[in-house]
Amino acid sequence: MASYKISPVAEQDLIDIYIREFHKWGEKPADDFQRQLISTFRLLVENPGLGRSVAIRPQLQQHDVAPYVIFYRKFSYGVRIAMPVIFSF
């Protein structure tokens, strides 16, 4: 069964996103958004071609979860959330 792995940098980014959302919107919305991100990781495992290619790093794909962008890479086991989940302006 395919799975996802999260790089240490992206893991820290997820923590930072939770804290930012918690301070901005409160606990329940922060929890809900964290669940949405995790659901998106699972969606990318099931559909690794869903994202767009990254021009400067062809091995990476990107997928938007407004207001953030997830960068990931396809592997035989599934996907790796490879780069920080960044804020999209």
C-alpha cells in the first residue's frame, strides 16, 4: 500500500502552520486545516500526478491547498513531502 513521508523541514513547517492558524482562527479551525493538509497528502499518494511540475526542480510536483503550496516528490512507495509547505501570496 502506498504511503507518504514528510521531510523534517516540512514537518517543522506543518507545526508552524498549525501555530499560525491557531493564533489567527482558534483551535478548531487549526485542527480542521491540519486534517485537510493530511487528507491532501493521502490524495497525492493515490494520485501522484495531480500536482504541477516545478520548472526549476523537475523532480518535484506542487499542489495548492490555499493559501499554501505543498511540494512533493513521487517515489515507488508513494510520495514524500519534500520541501516546506509554503505560504502562497
